[in-house]
Amino acid sequence: MRRTLIAGAAGLLMLAAQAAALAQTPPGQRSNAELAAELDELKKVLAEQRALLEDLRRQVAEERLAAARGTGAAAAGAEGAGQSQPQPTAPPPKPAPAQAVATVGEPPKRDTKPPEVAPIFEAPGVLTARGKYVLEPSFQFGYSSSNRVALVGYTIIPALLVGLIDVREIKRNTSTATLSGRYGLTNRTELELRIPYIYRSDSTVSRELFTGSAVERVFDVSGRAIGDVELSVRHQINDGGADKPYYVGGLRLKTRTGKDPFEVVTDCSKRCVGENVTGTGLPLDLPTGSGFYAVQPSLTWLYPNDPAVLFGSVSYLHNFQRKNLSRRVLNGEWEPLGTIKPGGVIGFNFGVGLALNEKTSLSFGYDHSSIGRTRQNGVPSPGSVRTQLGTLLVGFSYRLNPKRTVNVSVGAGLTRDTPDVSLLLRIPTSM
């Protein structure tokens, strides 16, 4: 491509020299009509060469940008939309009557799928091409350690135990294996289905309520089952391009296929609320789902800016309330809870992606979620507060072959309620 640019520039210089020579030709050698005709012809050829050279310059700039940063979220949008830049269609220059003019050839075809910037957020930046499939197995591990009950809030499960137990310390390990599948409906729209399987284990240091005992007990509990299945649709809103932002709208529906938090048994003998409370109120088995249907609209923006790609998104998760809920306690009894509605979740994130070479890329970003208060029977649940979750993320991506990539990301919690550390391994494979 650079040789083509050099040849184009040389052609322009040659045409300029010819025009200058014609302008300085003594009038006695040629007629004014002949000189004017040749000069007009050179002007036309010069205009064609300039247009072709500008087109070549634009393509070289786009190739340099793609090689420096990979598609990332931004070029990914272009790939998903199938918007490749058109090849120049200007005809080769016509030779002048007096002298032959150098012809600039057609530029080589570009690679329309350069390497991607490492993804670090949940939603991928690259949209699946029409009629194509992407199968993505992943594994995530998270560890939390806290001396506050508010830690329960980050699972978006109603904080029904807040204020009912005296928790000294909680250590939580969560492992999630997920199988995701994406299908391109069009070059701008894709569907995604996520099926998670969750294993959780908690170790809690606590005391029984109202017993007056000074002895602390350690409660070990675990749970494993399928999680909440999710269905998402994403659509690229505009064309975007080099130094132009892409916008991708999304809508996610979360089911409640996981084990319901209201189905697990707590260690209270009869009641966990009110009089005659015995036990800590801690569950004897951990749920793997939130227990509520939810819908989440989102808007993602992707901006290529040589040599990096800037990206981010905003979203809102709305949880639907459930009525006539009850919780199981020991001896098979049920404790009525009434109507429960978890708070909504306002989320935003942003980051930057850099390509190290054609196969390797890095991304850095920050993700934040603000979880509203849980309401029980129309009023805030006792002890429920708004929870802020902030995570600093670093991602690494390596392309194994044209159809398979390995993505690894690490998250560090910046607030008390956020998991201390999270590791995520993803292997998207194009079909």
C-alpha cells in the first residue's frame, strides 16, 4: 500500500512537471489551440490522480489503525455490520497526447477482520455476522471476604437477613461455568443465549440470636445447580468508522431458572422474624439464582482513536416483584414474607483497548453498579441500603487461529461490597 502511495505521489509530481513544461513552451512551436487542449487533458488526469491518492491515503490510515489496535469493540462493530470500505473505482489515467503518463494501479484488498481488542465486560463488542454462530465456553471464579452483612447485596438477592444475624466475618467462593451461543440474524443484529452452572460455598462466623452466648460458631454451607438462563439481543445502530463512534443497543432478559433463595431452608427453628426467634437465620443451602425475573436495556459506544479504542456502556436492570412469598425454616414450616421487590441496578463502565501485535491485545477498564434498596410489602426491608460496587478490570486476548481466541480478564474490587478478586476465562469459537 505504501508503494502504491509513493507511485501515486510520483504520478502527481510528473503531471505537475508536464503542466509546467507546457506553460513554458514557446508559442512559436505549437498553436494556442494545441497547447490549451493538452493542458486541459493534463488537468483532468491530475484531478483523477488526486482523487485516487486521497482514497489510498484513507485506506492506509484505516489499515494502520486496525493494525495498531485490532478491531476491538469499534472495528468489531464495523465487522458485525459488514461495512467494509469500498475499493477505489477511479479509472486509470489517460496518457497525454504529447507524453505518456504513469498509471497508478489498483490498491490491494484489505483484511476486513483484524485482531480484536481484549474484551473485559460481559457483553462482547463484536457482533456476529449474518448466518454465523459463535460458541463461547467460559469459567469465572470470584472470592469475597467481608465483615458486613451487606455483602449479600451483590448477588442481587433480597437482603432479608440484614439485621437478623450478628455476622462477624464472611468468606465466599463462587465458581461459574457458562456456555454461551451467539447467532447473527443480520449483519447488524445478533441473538445470545447464556446457560450458567454455579457452585457456591460460604464460611460464616456468627452467633445465634437472643441466646446470650459469647461463643462464635462457624457455619459452612454450599450450593450447586444451574443458574439463571439469560437471553439477549444486540443491534448496531449506526455505521461508524475510523474516528467515528459506533453505537450498539442491547436488551437482556434474565429468567429465574436457578435455585430460588426462598426455597432453601434456614436454620431458624420456627421463625426468623418477630418473637421466639432461634438460630442465626443463615441458609442451610445456598441458592444459585436471584429468584426474580429481570430485564436490562443497555447502550454501548465504541470509538476508534488511533492507536487505541475507547469503549463504554450504560445500563439499567429492572427486577420484577413477587407476591405472596414465604421462606422455609426448620421442621418444614413456612414463614410468610409478603411482596418482595429488589432494587433496580444502575450500571456504567468504560475502558481502553490496545493491540500489541496482530494476535495479542490488552484492555483496561472500570465497571460500576449501584443497587437500590429492597422493598418488602411496599416499604424498605429492614437494614437494606443502597449498595455501590466498583471493579477495576484488566483483560488479555490472544488469537489462536482465525476462528478461536483466548480471553482472560482479572477484576479487583474497589468497594467493600464488591468481590475482592474475580478471574474470567473465555474461549469464543466461530462456527
